[in-house]
Amino acid sequence: MYMLFKGRTVALLWGAAFVVADQLVKWLALSVLQANSFRLGSSPVNLALELSLNPGAFLSLGAALPAWLKQLIFILGVAVVVGWAGYWALRNWARSTRQAMAVYAIALGGVGNLIDRVFRDGHVVDYMVFNVGSLHTGVFNLADIAITAGALFLAAGMLRRAP
């Protein structure tokens, strides 16, 4: 029983540290990148730091929706999903640690972006673009990395179990 409590307690502490780090980096991005952008690396493969306030979801999906509908989906809907995912992950931590960690990563990323939406007029602070030659990603942030990593680990776990 002690190991269960210890594992969950450590997960909660790491989760809180992640959310604080995510918000700190977003605050720095807002402070430093307001009038500037930076490219880390001079090769065809590099990371660009560019500030973007995203009013939608992934790649600005849903940005043109009416404000009330965006709030319903991106604040209320995400809050419900994040709450359920966090509860499920912590409840199933000992039984299925890898799967719980993946769901927890998704929940933590959701919390980071949800904080933005609530306190930044419905926008999420994005600041990174990964470039490979003429190809590049959309603008993303640390919370998006957690969501994507969690989803990839969940998918890998499902593929591993498939007959």
C-alpha cells in the first residue's frame, strides 16, 4: 500500500512541477518573443522560436468557431477530459503504470493549455517550430509535446498488445 501512495505522490509532484515549468516557459516566450524570433541551429534541421497565440486547437483547428462554442469545447470540454484522464491515471497507476503514465502526460499537457485558455482570453501560447529543410511543423509548446508523447505511448502500447 505504501508503494502505491508513494508512486502517486511522486507523480503528483512531477505533474505540478511540469505544469509550473510549462507556464514559466510560456511566460518567458511572451516576454522575450513578443518582437523577436530565434532560430536554434543553422543547419537545415533546426528549432525556431516564434510567438503565436493560438485561438484554436491543433494547427488552429476550430479557431473560426463562435466564441461561445470555442469556450464550451476548449475550456469546459477539455476540463472534463483532463479531469477524467488525471483521475483514471492516478487510480490505475499501480495496475497499469505505463498506460497510466501516458494518460497522465496527456492530462498534464491538457492542464497547461487549459490554464492558457482560461487566463489568456481563450488563446494558447505556442512558441516552437521544428524545421527540416523546407518542411516544418505547426507552432507548438511544451504541453503539446506531453500530449503527443502520451498519445504515442498509448498507441505503441495498444499495438504491442494487438494479436
